Amino acid sequence: MATTGKTADRARPTYFPTLAAERLDIALCRASSAVARAADAHAAAEGLGVGQHLVLRMLDAVGPCSQQALSEELRIDRSVMVSVCDDLERAGHVRRERNPADRRSYAVTITDSGRRRLAAAQASIPAFLDDAFHALTDDERDRLGAILAKLLETGTPR
Amino acid sequence: MATTGKTADRARPTYFPTLAAERLDIALCRASSAVARAADAHAAAEGLGVGQHLVLRMLDAVGPCSQQALSEELRIDRSVMVSVCDDLERAGHVRRERNPADRRSYAVTITDSGRRRLAAAQASIPAFLDDAFHALTDDERDRLGAILAKLLETGTPR
DNA sequence: TCCAAATCGTTTGACAGCAGATGATTTGCG
DNA sequence: CGCAAATCATCTGCTGTCAAACGATTTGGA
């Protein structure tokens, strides 16, 4: 069909749904980008970066950890973890204590200040999640979570 | 292997599943990263970037498009689209034809060379998807696709 | 008609994420 | 014991992504 010049705003072609249907990897990545953007915006408004929040959450849940352990469990690169811990330490939310049994690693420890900060940040998470995934029913969110867990658990081969 | 080690290697704590269960956004992002990494590796092995593949696919499906249209439908930033089209043009897979009706925009057009390249790349996609999502049953893949489509369709509110 | 605003492609600059190298320390093994 | 290899935190450099600004062109309204 000859595009008669004025192929502007009305009756959009919207190729994207077709793409998403045939490329599950692309659908996953695009959805992730949208959610990540929302998460960053929320974190910025909250004044605590996503990575910082996750670190505090894990330290509170499992106790003092090395940066290595934090890095592996939170899937944050260890070179990035350096600056995340730097910021948390500067804010007084964690301390880097020496591990006497292994002086190569720190025992990153949450402080009372960090626990208070975490509590505040945690309180805002349910509303954020509800907002980010408002397009889905509770049932669909559960199913999505289960499928992603299975995917993450088994991992993608090499 | 009864390593009575205090905290070390065997019987890992694995906090990650807990995190994924309580933070659907993080689960989505981490799964996306893993899949994206696999897609990049596949694309590199195939010799055609992911973005380039998507552009060829859309041009073949809907005919000549402006870079703007490609950018919006494929969810690729327009400044990135410039270099994607540069590479494709340099390889002879597309031509940038002038749109006489609107000389601001190009009519990016796929060439025969591009169609051949696309056919080869398309042929390798099913095996790649099967590999990347091998942890999921066909049913789970369908459900994941449907849920992601719904999420993408409605979008995350600002 | 004419001019302000919008649109398209492009360039530039800032910034996050990741690979690889490095120094300090610990571990494994002869 | 002694030394090679592994581990932890850190630093450096590269790459990909995105926001903002910019010329060229089109559009809409006074």
C-alpha cells in the first residue's frame, strides 16, 4: 500500500505486540526495562538506591556478610558493590568491620541507623510493587513470580 | 565431604531465592539480565547484533520505515538507532532512501542482501529461545508470554 | 503569508555496568 | 616449612545506554 504521506498519529501500526509474541526474550527485556525504570524512580524519590536497599535488606536478614557474599547473592557485580558499600558507610548505615579469621574480607555490618533506614524503605515497597505491576491480577503476579523463580533457579545454560 | 567449615563453601546460604520471592521487580530484572546476556552471546556468534536483527525483521514485516518508527516500535532509543542503521547500511543490508513527502525522515529500506541475512538469522532463533528458556515447559513459556504482553500493553504508570 | 512550535536524524556528554589487572592475604600441597 | 594458586576488595578502562542540544525541515495557527 502506498503510504500517502500523512502516515501520522491515527491508527498506529503497532508492530511491537507482534514482536513481543514471537520473541519472548525481547518481551522479557522490555518489560524489565520498564519496571527497572520505575524502581529507579521510586528509589530516587525514596533517597536510597536500589542496590543500597538490597544490601541493607540482606544484612538485616542474614547478619554480617563479606562484600563477596553480598555480591553473589544479590547478583550485583563486586566492583559495583564497592561503591554501594562506600555510600552506605558514608551515610552511617553500615560499618566495614575486619574479619579476624580472614583479613582479606570485611564483615559488612548494618548499624541502627541502617536498620531504621531499611524499615522506612521497606514500608514503601508494597505500594511500589502494586503500582509497577498494577496491570496484573494477584494470581498473575504469583504465576509470574513462580515462573521467574524457576527460570532463575535453573539458569540459562552458559 | 563433611567440611565443618564455619561459613564457607558447602551448604550455601542462598539468600537469593528469598529475595526473588519478595521482590518481583528484582526477579524480573535478574532473569532479564541472564536472558539478555545469552541473547548477546548468540547474536555475537551469529554475527548480527540483536538490534540489527530486530530492525531487519520489522522492515521485512511492515515495509520501509523511518528511524523514528523503528525506534518507537522496537523500543530502541533513537540515538542508538542511528548507529544500528549505520552498521546495517555499511553492510549493505538496508538503504536510507529519502522520503520525498518529508525530507526530515528517511525511508529505511531492506535490501535483498538484508533479506538473506535476516532469513539466516531467523532460522537460528527457535533453537536459541529453546535453549534460553529450557527451564520452562511450553505451557509456562506461553503463560510467561501472555503475562509479559499484558504488562507491556498496559505499561507501568509513570 | 509568515512565524512559532513540533518533528526527524544526529552529535555530544554523562553515567552505569562489566572485564581484567593489582595488592594484600589466605589456603593447598609437596 | 615454603611456595604456587586461590580469594577478597579495589581500581582502571571500555562499552552500551540515555538525556539534552542542535540543524534541517515540516506543520499549524494568527
